Amino acid sequence: MDIKLDPSQDDLPLMANTSHILVKHYVLDLDVDFKSQIIEGTLVLFFQAGNRYRKKSGSTEETCPSESNEVCKFRMPEPCHVPVTNTRTFSSKMRCNDFAICGKGEKEASGKDGNHDNGEQASGISSSKYCYDTGNHGSEDFLLVLDCCDLSVLKVEEVDVAAVPGIEKFTRSPKLRVVSELRNQIVHELVTLPAHRWREQLDYYARCSQAPGCGELLFDTDSWSLQIRKTGAQTATDFPHAIRIRYRTKPQGRSITWTSDQSGRPCVYTMGSPINNRALFPCQEPPVAMSTWQATVRAAASFVVLMSGENSAKPTQLQEGCLSWHYYVTMPMPASTITIAVGSWTEVKPETCSLNDLAAERSFSPSEADFRYAGICGHVEYPCRFQNTSATTQEIIPHRVFAPVCLKGACQETLLQLLSPCLSAAHSVLGTHPFSRLDVLIVPANFPSLGMASPHIVFLSQSTLTGGSHLCGIRLCHEIAHSWFGLAIGARDWTEEWLSEGFATHLEDVFWAKAQKQLAPTEAQEQQELRACLRRRRLQDELRNSPEEMQVLRPNKEKTGHVSDSGSSVIKHGLNPEKIFMQVHYLKGYFLLRFLARRLGDDTYFSFLRKFVHTCHGQLILSQDFLQMLLENIPEEKRLDLSVENIFRDWLESSGLPQRLQTELQAGAECGLVRQVDAEVAKWNRLNRRPRKRKRRGTEVFEKLLPDQLVLLLEHLLEQKALNPRTLQSLERTYHLSQQDAEVRHRWCELVVKHKYTKAYKHVEKFLQEDQAMGIYLYGELMVHEDARQQLLAHTCFELTREQMDRCSAQVVAEMLF
């Protein structure tokens, strides 16, 4: 390869040679087997040679233009619709029971030549022997490199798309005599069909994906890649543009988690990070490889298959006890955004339908919309909702909620009531929903985050369901915000995570304020100031306890967006297990956007943001693209000393607390909700100092506090050197802390551990088992005090959850404990 990997470093390699050839569409045809904990099947890839990103650098000249009807300069210049395809169904011997899957299809003998296992360091194809370039280098063959790990690749073959009946309509040059050129031309015509012909595309991809093979291809694997070549194909143009890979995953593959849900039923879901989907299927991981996909997934009839897809899939019965689910996506996105979850999920429906629910039933799919009459978008051509009037005015998209059966009631009480107002609030701020529908799934307890957004589906932790609607609403708004920032608009360089997480964090407050219809503007402002205060404290704490190099939002600086000649690159600290628990890119990004909104005024800022979304949806951006367009679209008198260079220097390319933010540290004291907490803290300190036998005559009266106020109160009390058991008991009883949301309970558990309040150790034990997404820090606290009983509690909880715990979480906890 043309990137040098240091095994001692924690950087994540992106190996695919995307500068030479791009996957335009994936067809997945998979069987899920819960007995063996293996997903097996085929993957058909459709390619297009060349990548117009290749010569682009990270210069500030490549930016979104100020006019929304122009194409972003860093995008591919001509429209090219990326089609969706059907999948091939292999139906030889079919078997299936409650925990096994049917339709395994043709299996390759594991001992055959060419069955290479990522984990077992195959011999490898030397980059000095085989060329990675699209040019002709004498007798050297072009080498296709895909990101791949923890997979057993069984067979790779070229697909004979020319054998599909009726396919001759896609052969524009009847004089072509070379069959391989004819096949590649067919694929080229398919991937460049205009958006309004997407149904025809779908049909022909279905046929092509079922075409027979026409020759096996040579392949090899190493730790991070699958390398494929065809003898005699010396350039990417000559390389087959449709290939089929037969493979199987591994039970310990790092892209997928096999576990049990809260009802004890087996399930499997994709994690996304830190290695994305390369242990689910061989793919091109770099974000520039924007593609569409289609998948057929077979599972036992007791399971529900949820997936990133524009359609709400209905299962097809293949045979008794076995169902097939089919999903597709027509909007090109990075392969890392594909998500799948298979389990005994129950759809949670409202007990009564409201008018909003009925209105949301009608979705606007590509089949209904006329995408030819509206304004021009800046992305490659696809059936875009921003070009359909009905879709642009749709405040609430169709949505469903799925969960283990034991959490059905909790979802009905909280989550189900929040979806419509949160979706409506998001639309009122940013406009058109980029995606036509939304599924929300409550994932198993071992999910290492409070939420994760993917196209058409959001994962939420069970921790969001307890203690009222506040935490659930905030997190739901955060994940909905990712539909715009993170999915519809993605970072061209993954080291710029703030472009996704900073925006979602800033927007979650705005969405949530609007979702609470009864909230007055002054109350909304107060709540946002309170949350800013909490985030300042959190950021300061994180900056004190993290390496400086991991505090920088744009670590590659002027090289941001640059890749090697082949398109390969590395993500700095991408494999660091502690990185997924850090919030620096959330918090510093949030404060930068808050600073810009306050400088410009909310009306000006959010008016610009809607324009930015309309201009740059369906595209990849760098920091300078957003910042330059912002500065070009605001009045000169509001710019003052703002410039892209200054913002880079002060906010994105330096560690520590930005100077601008340091000057605002006292601003939170002006917030009425913060002052109220300060008064309550003083009361608790007086109570804590009061002699034990003092008469009740001077009993303090405590105010009712909001959840975020409770968090701040407990954080202040954590700063006290000592709190006696009587104070802690009174604190728990006054606020019913064990029944509050997970953010409050986490701070309560910290107090319990710090002051060795043994009566409440049961609360810590419950938190570590049921709120695994937030419990990692508590293990460290239990160990650091060197208290035998606390350390025993930590070891006991870890042993109870270790087998099911997320791998990165388990690794971090194990380092604390052993």
C-alpha cells in the first residue's frame, strides 16, 4: 500500500484505493445464523472508474458557493444518479428454527484455495509487484483494494451482466467486440441513469445481480484489506465493473455485536464505529466513496430485521419458519452509514392515534414524487426530497418505534409521545427532512452510547427511557439533527468529527425548546444557558483529563482532506478505545457554533443554516466550506474580526479551552436557573454542617428542580470534601434520586462512591448493569479509592456484564480493574 502503518499507533487505516475506482452500488444478500453467530452470503459491487475528488486538496478555495443553486465546487461536476439494485436470492437447502437461519445457499468448502481469512494474515499481494494505479504499467495488473477485516472471504468472481435478457438496451456501441468492454459499458450505463428512471434501474440491477459468474478473480487479504485482481486487466477501466464476493463474518467481528436483548432473546446489530462496517462486508470506507445499496436479509420467523432503508420492509415467507426482508437506499452515502439490527423486536404503537400520527402515515417516496420540476441541487443526481414540494412541507415524517417486549410500556409512556413534536421542531428549524421515514430502536443494554443515527434508523439506549421525558427528548433531538449534519451533509475528512457532533449538540437544545410547545421563549433561553453552564464544566473537566493531541478538532490542519495518490489514508486515534467516550469534539464544536450564533444573532444564523442545508445536502464538506459560506452570507458589520484563519487558530487547531470561551465562563452565573441551584447548594451545605441532634425548628425548605438543575446541584456537591450519611439520605429522599433520569443518577452514584455511602451501593450496582452506556467512569471511581468493598463491587459488576459488554468498553474497564 502507499500508506505506512505503525502497529504501535492507534490510527485507523482506510485502505481502499478510491482515487482509481469507486463503488457506486452494493447488493447484499445475507443469511443470519444465531447458532453459529455468523452472517453469510454474497456481496455484488458495481463500479465506476476514476474519482473526481482525487486531485482535490484541503485548500479553502474548495467551498460551498454562496448561491444555493450552484453546485458545491468540491463535488463531482456532472450529475450521475447512483441507482438501487435488487439482490440475488440463493435458495438451495433451506433450514431454519427459532435461533438458526435458513437459505444458506451454495457454500464453498472452507479448505478450497482462495478461502482467505482476514484474521489469519494471508500471504498478501505485494504492492511493489502489483500496481495500484489506473495507468498502464506494462504487464502489471490493476489491484482493487477494499477495506476488510474479521471476514472469511470464500470466493470472488466477475458477474456476467451481458447475459441478462433485455440488457442490450444499455449497449450504446454495438460495434464492441470485446465482451469485457461490453460488460463494463452496461454497468456504466446503469449507474448513470437519471433519477426519474430509478424504478427501471432497480429492476435491471435485480437482474444483473442474479446473473451468472464469468470467471473467478484472484484475491488475497491482510489485516485491514481485501485485494482483488484480474489477470490482464491493467487499469481500473479494464477491471470488471461488476463483481460478486462470497464471504462470512466471524462471531467476534468488530463491526457487529451478538448479544441478548433486555427480554433475554438473541439479537445482533452493527456498531458503526470504531472500524465501521468493514467486518460486516468488504467495502470502500473513505467517505468520498458515496454509494447506494440494497439488501436482502433472511432470518428465522421469530426475528424482525431493521435496516437503513427508504422502505418500511415487509417480510416475505420463503418457507415455514423463515422470512426474507428487503431494503434499499437511493441517496448516495458512505458505506459506513449502513446499519442493520436483527432481533425479536416488538413494534410499539400508540394506544390511540392522534391527528398528527394519521397525517404522518403518508410518506413521500421516490415512487410518488416528480423530481424534475424543482430547483437544482448541488449533489450528484438522485431522487431528492429537497426537490419535491410535498416532501419539503412535510413536518412529521412517518416513524415507528421498536423495542424488546419488556420495554414496550416505557416506550409508550415516553418515546412514542416525543417523536412527532421533535420531528416537527427539527423541520421548523432546518426545513426539509432529508429522509422519508424513521425507525427508532431501543438497543440492548450493552450499547456503548446513548444513541446513534443512521439513514432512516436511530438506535437509542434504554437509559433514555427512565426518569421522565427530558433526557429522552434531548437525545432524540440530537439523533434527529444528525439526519442533516452527519448523514445528509457529511465530513469529507473523518477527523473533523465536530462537523457532525458539534452541530447535533448545538441543535439538540434548539429542537428540544421548540418541541416543548408550552415553553415560553424566556424559559427556553434560561434552559439553554443552564445546559451551556453544564457543558462548560464538562469540557473543562475533559480537557484536564485528556491528552492535548486528542483535544484538537482539526488535527490534520492544512492537510485536512488530503489522501494518498491511491486514496488511502489514516484516521488519527481512530482505534483508541478511550476516544469513543470523549466529548471534546461534541463540546468544543457546540461552543464554536454557539459563539457564532450569538455573534450573528439567532435569526441571521439559523436563516443561514437553512440556506447551507439546502445548498450542501447530499455532499461532503470540510470545516472551511461551512465557515467561508457563513462569512460570505452575513453582513460585513457582523463579521468584525471573524475569519476562517482566526477560527481555525482559536477553535479548531488548538488544544485546551478557546480564549473566546474563557471570557464567557462567568456568563452562566447570570442565568436564573443557575442562581437557583447555587441557593440550593448553600442550603445543603448548611444542613451538612448542622449538628446531628439539633431540633427540627430550623429545617430547610428545598425547591423543586429541573433535571439539568439536579445534575448541576450534584456536581457542586461532589466538590464538597465531605457529606455525612444523614445528608446523603436526605438528598436522595428529597429528590427521589434513584428514580431520576440517567444523567442525574450517574452524578448520584458518583456521590455514593466518593463518600462510601454503603446504603446506596445497590444504586451503583444497578447503574453499572443497566446503564452501561454511561457507567465506564464509575468503575474508575470505585477502584481509585482503594476501598476493598468498592473494588469488590466493581469486579462483581464487571463479571456479571463482561461477556455481553461492548468490546471497547470492556477493554477500558479491564485496564482499570486489572
